[in-house]
Amino acid sequence: TALHWSCWYNNEPLSTLLLDSGADPSREDGAGYNCLHMSASTGALDCVRLVLGRRKELLNRRGGENGVTPLLAAVQKGDSSVVAALVTSGADVNCQEETSKRTPLHYALYTKKKDLFEYLLQHGADITKTDHRGTTIIHRCCTIQDAGFLKAVLSFGRSLPRKLSTHTALSAAHTTTPLGRALQMGDGEGATPVIVACQNGNLEQLTMLVEAGAPVSNKDKFQRCALHHCVENPATECAEYLLRAIPSLL
């Protein structure tokens, strides 16, 4: 519609005129997106604010064949100002795309937007949410070379209040915090974050995980532990680290 195109180009005066003349902001285009999706996906901040002021119920409305919310669209675009406008208006930071089950946090990692990644963590992102492959954000952080994202998750997780379990321990892995649970979770194949770090030869992430209290001896669905996966990797640094840190793995 005319309103879709006006929002696409962030033409606030024209969008205001169209809305005042009766244009329906909830009307979807052929792909299933309304004008708030359109504004968020193009970084049209003025029109995002305009539409939210008129029809706030569109804030978490899904659109398109993948079931994308305006926040997911904004994170995919990588526009921090639009993301902030949506979040402060009450957007669900833990919404999941219907097909991939990815969250805004997953997409902030995929687009390598560390500022958005940290912003979402600070505004309630759930680090135990899994995508269609059963991978949490910690799993995904262990597949890339930039360890800064995992460092941000661990720092955020440690800042949360902790309730120690009956087996009192200082490490996050022995608490009932989201971080403690995420460090132990297996993906669709049962691989823990430690295993994933070893699969990808990411020594820095492996070191951070172990120091945070992540379990090292847990096995995947094929009964393979982290050391088994180190053997399959031509780089030996992860295996050497594990054997130095935990000789009992042999």
C-alpha cells in the first residue's frame, strides 16, 4: 500500500497524512508484512515511532512466511536506534522466528552486531532459548572465532542473582541460574558448549567455559565427550588444554 512505501522510505509527514486519512497500519502486503515490519526492516526510526504511537498492538505482530516480529526485523537490519525504540516500547526480546526458532539474540550474533548483542542481554534476553537445532546462544558463540560474544554472555550471566543448589559450589554450572543451565545444555545432538568449542578448535572459548564451571566430561548422543571431538580436529590446542586442566579425562 501507499503506507508501506511511505514507511519504507521513512517519510514521516506522508505517513502521518495517510494515517490521518484512514490508512490501516495493520494491513499486510503480499509477503505478509505490515507497515511496522517495513519500517523496522529498513531502519525507518521516525515511522517506527509514528506507527507505535498509533497502533502499539502491532509491536509483537508476526509477519511473512517465517513469522518475523518487528524486533527480529530490526535486529536483522542491525539498526540499534530502532531496536531500542521497540524494546523500550515493550517488544518481546525473547520472541522466536516461527521457522528457525531463532531469537533476536541469535540474529545479533549472526550479524556480528556486538552492541545490539550486549543491549539485548541487558534487557532480558534469555540465554537458554534454543533454535530449531537445539542450540543456545552459548553454543553459537562457541562456533565463531570472535570470543567477545561469549565473554559478554558469561559476564552477563555472572551478574544475575544466584541461588546455590543443595550441592553448594562457587561455579556457575552448579547453580540454578540461567547461565548454569545453559553451560550444561546439549544441542540437538547432545553436544554441550564445551564439545562445540572443541569441534571448532576454539581454545579461547573452551578456556572461558571451563573457568566458568562448564562440565567437561558430559557426552553427546553418540557417547562422545569433548576429548573425542578434539581427536577429530587437526588442531591440538584444545586437547592439550583439556588434558592439562583435567588429567582424569584419559
